[in-house]
Amino acid sequence: MRSSFMKKTTCSILCLLIILSTAFCLAGCKTRTDEMADQEIYAEKQINAVNKKIVKCINNKDEKGLKSLFSKSAQENSEEIDGKINNLINIFDGVKIKSIDGEEPGFSGDSNTQPINIYGSYTINLNNGEKYVMWVQFCSMDDENKENVGLYMIEIITCTEDKLPSGFKWDGVNSGKPGIFIHYIN
């Protein structure tokens, strides 16, 4: 009788373990769609955080803070970054950035295939009612080249996209160079 009880108990425990193992395996499996959704959420959180830091630095006229957002690599390889940071902050002289609007950011890479580069175009709403457009590109993760982590580029135009002259080209985006690019459009 004891032998029969032991067999039933052992069998029950094994069945329970198999069921639990299967449940954990299925719960842990992500579809490609789930992974992409997670990456999109990650990219959006990252760019929102970077945009908030950029706005804070500009509104507070914090040149050192803005420079510190740029990756070491971008700081070393961009032309006259200190002067361009000063110019960028001076664009907003007397006005404050009220908010930033934009679509979902684009991104390349993931935690397995680094670097993760995140980028997007945003409308800057000023407290005087004017609107500018800003392109932001940064690297959020690069374990092999940590000097690449941080802002890569800010490109700004002092109008909305619908007021751009025909044939307008984004100098920074099209050049692939790091730094700050400013377009003064009347």
C-alpha cells in the first residue's frame, strides 16, 4: 500500500512540475511583435527623457548641462560645439520652451545588437506662440563603445516645416556629422 501511495505521489509531483515548467516557458516566450513593442516603448521613454533634459538646459540657459548631454565622441568630433551651444540657447532669448510634440521616435539596434540609436523630429512650442522644429539623435546604449552614449545631434529650424523654403536640406541629418545645426528661417 505504501508503495502505491509513493508511486501516485511521485507521479503527481512530476505532473505538477511538467505543468509548471510548461506554463513558465510559455509565459516567458515573446513574439517578435511583443519584442518590437517593448523596443518602441523603450525608445519613446528614452527620447522623452532626453527631450526634457534638453528643454531644461535651454530654458535655464545651462550651457554646461547641455554639453554634458552630448556623448564624448560627439563632443570631440563636432565643430565648435561650445559656440554652437551658445547660439542654440540664444535662439530662445526671452522665450521659454512650453512643450515638445512629436511622433513615435525611430530607432535602430536593440540590447542584443547594439548600439541603440534613437532619433526623431519634434515641434517645439514656445511660450510666445511661435513653433520651431527640432531633430534629435542620440545613442542610448553601446557597451562596446561607451564614448558614443549620449546626444549625437540636435538640428533646429526657427519655423515649422510647412514654412520651409523649397529645396531645404537638413545639414546635420544629411551629413551624418555630430553636433548642433541651426537654420534661421524668417
